[in-house]
Amino acid sequence: MTESTNFSSRFTRMETFIQQLQDEICQALEKKDSRKFQEDCWKRKEGGGGRTRVLENGSFLEKGGVNISSVHGPMSDELAKQLGTKASFFGACGISLVLHPRSPKIPTVHMNLRYFETLSGNCWYGGGIDLTPYFPYPEDFRHFHQTLQQVCERCIPGSYEEYKKNCDEYFCLPHRQEMRGIGGIFFDHLNGSEEKYFNLVHEMGEEFLNAYLPLVDRRKNEEWNDEDVEFQHYRRGRYVEFNLIYDRGTLFGIKSNGRIESIFMSLPPKVDFRYNWEPRKNSPYHEMNGFYQPQNWC
């Protein structure tokens, strides 16, 4: 995807991986839905580009996006400060997906895997995966976390607890004193020259479908009502708050002059912002609100 030949073999390996992973995930999701992904290929004038795939108004997905990008060019001082590095010519490639199912019984899911490199010698991997459910199904939450734990322990023994803690702290709304969902794992600035970190990113991408699709299959035929949708739209508001105020990927995309339509692909199609609204007491939604705090799912 990138025209630059100045980056390491690690960079081109990551590019190849994310292209293959995008195809694999999109094909699996299309088998669950009645519609196909729309594809847009785009270029960034400073260098590089990407491939955005979006599916809207499907039978399973109300809105979903699976995007890959590989961009490069000179880094501004502002961007360097945000990334904690020195301003230099940089390259960044990765995959980012967000799936907003139509059914309130099926959780929203997010995953991002990325590699960053500068010609001055800095390089690192980063990424994360987290779940935002709207209905209290603890067995689903355990499956999701246990799948992530197995990947972490297989690649870097002892890492799951650290990466889970990172996720609980990162995907958090401090002004609400709650998480946006039930977490997952999150890591950043993992030394790009160490093979174990590529293995972690690679395995996490390959296990995404195993972590998420079983939840879809369990809940896709369950009925839902207007009150279920009301709570789903209320919690989607929290998702929007996080992405527009705190999300590093959103900020990086904007500050690196990324494609705005691809950056804001992550936002849900229908959201409610209602003044001082709370779910009905003794309802499943009131119970679900109690899960938006760090918990031990393994």
C-alpha cells in the first residue's frame, strides 16, 4: 500500500498481514449478513493511503467497518509530542475495525492493531481489542476474555493481566467514572524489533473471529424490544463520548491528515443523548450498568 521503500522488512510484513486479515474478517462477516462490504481505496497526499470497507443496514450489522491503512511522511512536532518520540520521517500501518450490530443482544466490538516506525530508528507495535455489550450475559464476557487471555499467555506468558489493566484504564470515561464497555486488552509501544510482539499482534488478529463470532451465533436469533434498543442507544452515546474526546487513534488520524470518513467510521449510526436518563431499576439494563467497571472475567 505504501510507495516508500525506505522502511524495514517488519513494516512490509505488517502491511501484508493486515491486508490478508482484512480479507479474512470481511469474508467471515459477510457470511453472517445479507449485504457485502462497500470498499473505498484512498490516498493521502503526504504519502500512503488505505482501504476502507464499510457495511451498513445489514441483517446482522447495522454498521460495521474494517479498515486498513499505511501512511508515511514527515512528522509534525505536535504529532511527535503526542506519540512521545522525536519528529522524523515516519511510517504507520494497521487495521482498525468497529462492528455495531443491529441487535442489542449482540455486543459492539472494536479492534486495532498497528505498527509504527521512524527513519531515526524508533519502532513499536500497539493495539487492543474490547467489547461493549448492552445486555448482561456474563458467559459471553468470560468467553471473550478467556480467548484473549489464551492468546496473551501463548505469546507472552504473564502479559494478560497487564494488558487487561491497561484496557480497563484506557477505555474509560473519567468524567463518568465508568468504562465504555467490559474491556479486553490494550498495549502500546511494544519494541518493534522483538519478534514476540509481532507474534502477539498476529495471533490477536487471527483469533478475533474466535473471540467474537461465538457471541453472535449465541444471540443472533434472540428477540429484542424497544426498551432493549433504548438502552443500546443510550450506551452508544458513551461510545461516541470516548471516541471523540479520548481515543488516540482518532486524534492520530486527524493530526496526521488521515481520511476523515474512515476515521469517523467507528461512530454508531443511531445514538440517544438524553438528559439525566437512567435505566429502570431491577431491569437487565440496570444490572448491565454494574458491569461497566473493571472485573475479573477469567
